[in-house]
Amino acid sequence: MTILNINHKQEELIQHLFEQVHERFPQITREEIGVSPEDKEHLWVYIDAPVTEDESVELMNYAGALTADILLDTGYWISLMPRFSMEHAS
């Protein structure tokens, strides 16, 4: 198990990002936080996303815009990494 050194600001940004996406997609749940294997400065926030195929596209577009804003505004590279389970979506 990797122990991540996440500072207070990063945790605050992650929580706010999740809350914004959760507001639009209330069925998602936050799981663990990891790092990109290609860049240890890139944080990945894993979420369980039981959504339809159309919702998955909408979720990724919405989250992508939010994470781009975070990167431009703060310099922190944070991405939501959905674990889609479309077979459970209604």
C-alpha cells in the first residue's frame, strides 16, 4: 500500500471537486486516492460510478472541465478516475 503525502489544499480541492460532481451525479461514491504511474504529481481520485453509457460521457466531460480549472487555477493536477459499472446503472 502506498502512503500518499497529500497536503491540506490538495485534500480541500479533492473534496470540493467530488462534491461538485456528486451534486450532478449523486450515485457516485468516492474511493481511494492514487497517483499516476507516469507522474507522481498527478493525483487520481477513484470513484465508483454506476452510470449509463450516456451519463459516463457527461460525467467525464463535466469532471474534465472542473479538473482543468483546478490545474490552471492552482497548478495541482487532479483527475477523477471512474470505475464504471454500467450493468448496475438504471
